[in-house]
Amino acid sequence: MAGTLVDGAPRSLGDAGQVGPIGLGIWRMTEGSTAGHVALLETAADLGITLLDTADVYGLDWGGSGFGACEEALGRALRAAPGLRDRFVIAAKVGIVPGVPYDSSAAHLEAACEASLARMGIDHADLLLVHRPDPFTHPDDVAAAFASLRRRGLVREFGASNHLPSQVAGLQRAVERPLVAVQPRFSCAHLDPLSDGTFDQCTTDRLVPLAWSALDGGRIPTGEGVRPELLAVLDELAGRESSTRSAVAVAFVLAHPSAPVALVGTQRADRLTEIARAGVVRLDRADVYRIIEASTGTPLP
């Protein structure tokens, strides 16, 4: 859109396919009926929200029944609506083991991926990410798991979640096929990827950032624990754009030139419809720097 930094175009994840600029996380898919979950997913797809972010560990919080519970709920929804799976790129995460807590060994990554696919009732994941770095696994072992999973047709592309740029670089040197995505925490209330090298690496290596907690875990819309100065700027811009605070916050994520996918976790169709309006919000350079200064409380030099 002319005159704005906000990029609402699809993002390419290599062989995993193209996705919309907003993705839906299922970590809160712990309540509600299968019919309700189907309706939510259909709304998401209709809005162009075509990346589903999953993890085997989802279900241990938000009132979930245990490890794998959210993948099981997603699987029930996909089975209840034939053809729905084909409307999404599914990004799965593995490597967190309650009580261990991390295991990125080749044997575990392969077994965990197989278990996730079984819970979801799908024959492959479009994208698989190591959920957290395991410093006691050599990158060559992770690369071996990735190569095996791809040869077996179980995963199309790979990435790393919550990894430092140096850890991503080490993994990139080890893998046969370059990574296509990383998953950092990023929002207008959590700006670390702007300065810790994450987004620099994304633009250099053409990695798509999947920005988790794009609404800061729901705190931006409620205002809980967020700087009042930041809320004031977001609300002012929302008024100017005839939009909402949440849409402006997501638009800020979409404004970075590394072309992030903004991941949101709402399980309400009306909230998804509101958030999807981020793609038509206009933010210029002055706007994004006002947001940054309000977020940090420190004027830029």
C-alpha cells in the first residue's frame, strides 16, 4: 500500500507454501467444542490467516488437559471438516520435554514430530521448528533429524524458535537445506529483535520471522502491564486510522522490512476479524518511531 510501511502481502516459506501476514497460534485451543474450533479455523482462512502455529507442549497451560492436548483438539477439527487442512500451512514445534526440559537430539526430534503428526491426524508438517535451543545437542544432530524427516516426506521446511542469532547461524552451517524461518518474540511492547541481531539476520539470510506474542500475550488490548505512553500512541493512531489498538499493534509488527508474520492467539472469530484489519492500517516512518519511543520511554538519539 502506497505511503505506508505496513506490508500486507503474502510471505513465502519455500516448499511450505505462501502464508498471509498474520498467523493463528493454537496454544489457547484448550476450551470450546470441535464445532467451535472448526468455525474459528474457517474464519481465519477466509480472512487470509493461513499459518497455524502449533507445538506438542501446548496444552500444559491455559486450562489444557496436558501435553499434546492442543494438537489433539486441532486434529479433531481438521477431521471434522474435510478440506480444511489444505487451507493452511501448519508450523509445528518440538523439542521441549517437561522435566528435562529440552531435547533436540535427532532421535527425539524425529519421534516427537511423528507423535505430533499422529495427534493432528496429518501426514506431514509444512514447517517444523525446534522450539527452544538445546545447548547439549550438536547442530549436526539437529541437521541429521531435519534431513531424515524431509527425506521421509514428513516435513517440507525447517526453522528455529527462540534461538539467538548465533545459534541460528550454527544450525544454518550444519543443515543440508537452508532454514526458512525463525520464531522470535516481538511486539510493540517487546522490541528485542530490532537490536539483538535477529531481524538483521532475517534480512541477510532471507529468513521469515514468525513473531510470537504480537499482542504481548493479550496485554496490549487490555492495557495490563503496558506503558501508558505506548497505549496512548496506539490509541491515537487507531483513531486516525478508524481502526483499533490491536490492529495498529499488529500493523507495527508487519511494518518491519524483514516481513514478519504476526502470530496471535485469540480463539474468538470476532477478534480475528478485528486484527485482520492490520493490513489496511497506514503507518509511516514517524509513526513507527513514535511507537518505539513510547514503548521504551527513551527518546532516540
